[in-house]
Amino acid sequence: MRNPGKWFTGTILTLLTAGLIVLSIFYAQQNTQLKDTQSQFAALKTSVSQQVAALNTVASQPPAITVNASQAAQVVLAVTPVIVRVDGTGSNFTVAGFGIIVDKRGYVLTNQHVIDSTTSLTITAGGQKYNATIIASDTARDLALLKIQSALTDFPTVTLGTASDIVAGATVLALGFPLGEEFVGPVTVTAGVISALRNIGGLNFVQNDAAINPGNSGGCLVTLDGRMIGVTSAGYDTGNDVDMINLAIPVDDVRVFLQKNLPA
């Protein structure tokens, strides 16, 4: 006859053994999953650290402002033919500046202060010298319209932009004749960006950091698609050490002046 006590004890031992085996398998699986999770977490932590380091590197390096040399050169070739040199004489002075051909009949836009108090004017366009007369001037807006004394009616003309072309941060080129009476030679080109559209004394100006020097007055500020957005007027001088703050008369004001004064 079977001993009930031994049978019960054996059954308990068998169940305990089976339970231990199940628990061992369970804990082994949990341990494997835990290790996998820890490994995935470590990989994720490394990836995040690398991405943060990359973002910090980008943030610490401001974007470089570059000008496509080929594009800028094409703009210069297209715009240079409409740029003229303006030389004036007065009772006891001479002056040199810059003008832009705005009409194929030989009408030239420049700054009023370039031709102020002059008694005779000469315009050099396309390598040829012409006498010129004053058609209209606006002292407040510092604009003047001149007429080349020539029978030609096929002068090259500038392409006018619009206010929508004046965007802070956009690259611009300034063309002119700096130190006009001293620095004889071809048109000079400088590059910069539009800094802001600024109102000074109730008048709007395109603030930019393209180098503008004496003799650049009446020059052309153009975008990289060759559209004129302003007439270079002056560097801003407060009597303090100020650098790279230059002003141009915005194209919308130019359009108003031309609509009023350019003959039909």
C-alpha cells in the first residue's frame, strides 16, 4: 500500500521544482528584456547627445552671407551700360557724381546735391561725353532729372524694381564712381545686404551696408536680378564712429519723381 505522506511530499517537491523552473525562465526573459531596454536607452541617449552637439555647433556659427560671383558679374555687365558719370562746374567749384539712364531718349536720374548750383554739366555715357541740362529737381527728396544733349533715342535704360524687392537681408550691389574727381576709371562695384527700410526726418531710405563713398551720389543700388531698388544718396554721419550705415532713396519715391517730371 502506498504511503500517503511520501506521495504528498513528492508531489510538493515536484510542484516546487516546476515552479522554480518557470520562475527561472521568467526571470531570464525579464533580464534579457531589461538588458535590451538598457541598450536601446544607451543608444538613444548617445543619438540625442550627438544631435544636441550638432545643433549647438550650428547655433554658435552665424550663417555666412555670400554673393554668387558669377551672378553678380552678370548683373554688373547688364547694369553698367546705364551708369553715367556726371561732372559739373560752378562759379568757383567742380563736382563729380553718378547718374542712371532712365529713358532711352537720354534722360538721366541723379541726386539733386550733385548738380546744385552748377552752371554747366557734362555726362559721360558709353565712353562718350555730352553736354547736359537740368530738367527738374527736388531738393527735399534729393533727386534731379537731366537730359543728355544728343539726338540719339536708343540709350540703354535701367530696369526699375518695386517696393516688394526691398527685403531686409537681401543681397544688393552698389555701382558708382567713388572719389569721382580723384579716382578716375571704370564703374566701381560693392556688395552688401539691405539692413532695413528706415524713416529719417519723414523720408524713407533703404539702409544698406554696401560701401558708399563720396562720388557715389546718384548711383544705383540693385538686386541680384538687376532691378534698381534705390538711388545711393549718402553714408550716415552722426559725427561719431559710424561704419557701414549707408542710405539710398527707395525706388517707389523714384517712380513718383519720374512720373511727375519725365516728359511723355
